[in-house]
Amino acid sequence: MGELVEYIAKSLVDNPDSVTVNEVEGSQSLIIELKVAPDDMGKVIGKQGRIAKAIRTVVKAAATKENKRVIVEIIQ
């Protein structure tokens, strides 16, 4: 799942080298932390959070195949 989020984020931002993805495995869920450069934060979130919501939707659809619960967090 982390590779999917990283691929999407690198496609959106101006500085793809600053994109880092960290996966935190929980007992029932997987938390994916996405970190981008401060200048690219708006590009990943989008107007009214539309792009962030779309990323979460795609990841949840991929996680449904594996019967997992995935949470995507965008951190600074």
C-alpha cells in the first residue's frame, strides 16, 4: 500500500525527492504516513481536500482486496 501512495504523491508534487512514506502496522489496521515538502502540501491536499480524499479512496479500494483497514495521514 505504501508504494501506491508514494507513486501517487510523487506524480503530483514538484519535488518528488522529498516524498517519504512510513507504514505503521497496527493490530487491526495499517496507518500510512505521507510526508511531502511544505511547498507541495497544497498539491497533495487539493482544494477543499479533494485530492487527499481521492488518494484515500484509491487506497481503501486496494485495501479491500486484502481485507485490511488502511488510514492515510498527511503530515508535515
